[in-house]
Amino acid sequence: MPRMLDVSDEVRAEIGDEEADRLLAGDNAPGSYDCTSCRTPGDSEREPTSTVLFIGDETAVLAFAHAGCLPSQVVQVTEEQLQGAVRSIGGDIPPGAPPPPP
């Protein structure tokens, strides 16, 4: 089932047409996700969802957000911020610790 994803031209330019097309077809897109903005659950099969690409110096992370929270966009961040976010997603930050800045 196709997802209700928005992949902006800016995000498409960074990830390439092939990856963007796979996302839009539902191949690499999550069904459910935690919104990168409001942190509440979302479902790309049932509600408009934006792709948000965080780019550091050496790493890039594709995240998802409710379309009403954030538009599809590319966000430049420091490598330290990006690595902190990846660790928090992976569970290396203790529960109750404040999340790293986006």
C-alpha cells in the first residue's frame, strides 16, 4: 500500500530519485513512526507524513514527521547533534534524559 509521504525536491536532491521513488512506493517507508517534531506516534499509511533529512558532516539520517508538524525538508545539524540523536533512538541515552537538540 502506498504511503502518504511528502518528499520535497530538497530531500529528493539529497537522497536521489531512486530512493525517493522507493519511499513513495512504500518500499523503505515505515508504517508507523514517532514524529521527529512532537514525538507522538504517526502512521504514514493513514496520515500525511513528511520526510525530514538531518545532515551532519559525515552522517545523514532520514526521519519522519506529521505533515502538520513539519514540512518535508533538509536540516543541517552538527555531527555531534546527529550522533546524539542516533544514540537516543538506539537507546544509549538513559530514560528520562533530555533529548539532544535536533
